[in-house]
Amino acid sequence: MVGISVATVWEFEATLDYFHVQETERITYPYGEYFCRTINGKPVIFYSTGVRKVNGVGGNQYMLSHFPITKVLVVGTCAGIDERFDVLDIIIPDRAVQYDCTVKEVEPLLKPSFIVEIDVAKYGIDCRTGTIGTADRAVVMWRDYLELQENGITVADTEAGAIAYICRKNEVECIIIKGISDVPTDETDLDPLQSNREQINVYIENTPKVMTRIFDEYLPLFI
């Protein structure tokens, strides 16, 4: 069985719409809802987890403990960090890191014990790859964006790196498929609340577009 981990409300709503999920198919569990499909002849379970690392890890550990999942695909949106990539580009990271696990004043931002290498090459798929950085603090402020750029982060989110870490603990393969929904903007001369609100609006608008691209073009390749 393949597990499909989806974090935010907007991402899961787009997933429900894409797969035409009926109300009677949606099953509640402690972290959200799940439903099942068969894709490429394999049983697939789609589940929402809620946002941030605790929910992402908790939801995935619950699913790994209750279902015979042998592979987890983390799908959803992310913030663009590397300027070579544009909004709506899909990234399949070959490295997942957590960058809020150190005292960065005296330690490297990316601590080796929290880095997970992902073997994407074995699938033989021509795709954009790189490093996804995960932290509970979303990349909204410009200074955070610049710090991640300086440390070679390609895209950033608030769940995937932690989920990859817990999958490694469970000896379950994890593939991350993320689409860039938004890019932080320099809020120096703006009201921070207004800047944040505008970024959220862009995120909400682009989420269904990202999810559709993932499901149309990439999901079947990794199942």
C-alpha cells in the first residue's frame, strides 16, 4: 500500500475535488481524514495530517502503524527559495533537511543527523530536484528567505523534512513531490501583516493548480 500525505486544508480540499471523493468515502482519524483509491493496480490511501511538523509526523506515524504502507509520498505546496525555479514548478527533492533543530549561532544550520537523502534517481525520471528545508516557522519574512538561500535550500515547507525523517526511522521509503505556490517578498517597506496576507492569498490561489499538476503528471510515476 502507498500512503499519500497531504498537510493543509486547501491541499486536501483540492485532493478531494480532483478524485471526486464523496462524503461517504471520507473517514475520520485523529489527525484529519483519509480515503482510498486504486492507482496503477495498487491500493493507495490519501490522508490529511494538518500543518507543521508535529501533525505531519503524528499523522504519518499513525498511518504507518495502522496500515501496511510500504511507501509514503508527501505531496503539496512549498515556498520557492532557489531563484532558478518559478511558481507552479514541481520539485522532487533528493535531500530533505530540518533547519530549526540547531542553535544556529554556534552550530551549522543544517545538522547532519536531521538530513535525509532520498534516492530519486532510481526512478529514471527527468525532474527538477534539490533540497527541501522544513521548519515549524514558515518562510514569510525576507530575512528567513535570504538565510535559506545562503544555505543552499531549493524550496521550503513545514512538514516534509520531518516526515522523511520519521519514515527513515520506520524503514519506509519516502518520496516528496512539491509544487511552488509562492515566493517570499521583501516586506521591508511594507506592513508585515499586509505582506503576509498577500502571500497567503497567492498561496490559496495557486494550491489547486499545484495539486492538479502533481496528480496529473507525477503521482502515477512514483506509485
